[in-house]
Amino acid sequence: MPKANVILGADLLIACEVPRPHWTLLPFRSIEVGDYFGMIDFTVYFTAPAWRESFGRVIAEALAAGKVVLTDPEAGASFGKGIIACRPDDVDAAVARMVADPAAHAAQMARGQAVLEQFSEAVFAARFEALIGDPARGRAA
């Protein structure tokens, strides 16, 4: 079980005023995202079933920051083995495994960052050029 939880964008939870002794609840825009990522070791990302990001920007940001991401398979589909796909009930055990095995934790962090390469500027440019041709040469594909 985690020793602490830091939740950025917890405005609704803050408004509910329910005591959560080991939670640090931060409202939206209360700190810089980089500072937030400096406070955490893992990103656990589950949303309401009826709401989904189209790509997973929150997940991509966490991976880029070197965090191990735990999320449901659908939310993490764009990131393949770069995330740990699980259900909320599986989070504590997955985190415990990573904490107990620093090599596995480091390997998962590396997988997460490596998967972001498929979304790099160079990969995007190559895909775009394949569709429209090289604009510098003035010809279409």
C-alpha cells in the first residue's frame, strides 16, 4: 500500500472535505506539472468509465517524466508495454512488486520512455512526408 498519494486536480475531492490522512490533494493549476512529477514515483490513472481522453496526454506526460504508469488497458492502449495495464484493485500489488524489485521498476520506466519514441517529432515528420511527399522538393508522393 502506498505511503502517500498526491493528487493534482483534486478540486472536487477538496470540496467534499472528506478526511484522507495520507492524501495530499492539490487543486488544478496549484503547482507546475514538473513539480508534481517530482513528488511522485508512480502515476495511477483511472477515469470514470464514460470519460476517456482520445490519446492519453496525462499518460504521455507521466511517461516522459520517467514515471511508471498504472492504468486500465483501454486508457493505456496507445502506449502498449510502456504502461502497466491493470484494474484499480490490482494497483497496490503492482506497486508493491515494483518497489520490491528496483530492476523491474527501472525496466518499466525505460519501456515507458521508449514507447514515446513512436510519437516523436521525427516519426511524425516521416509519417507526414510519406503521405504528402517531401515539401522541400516540391513534389507529392
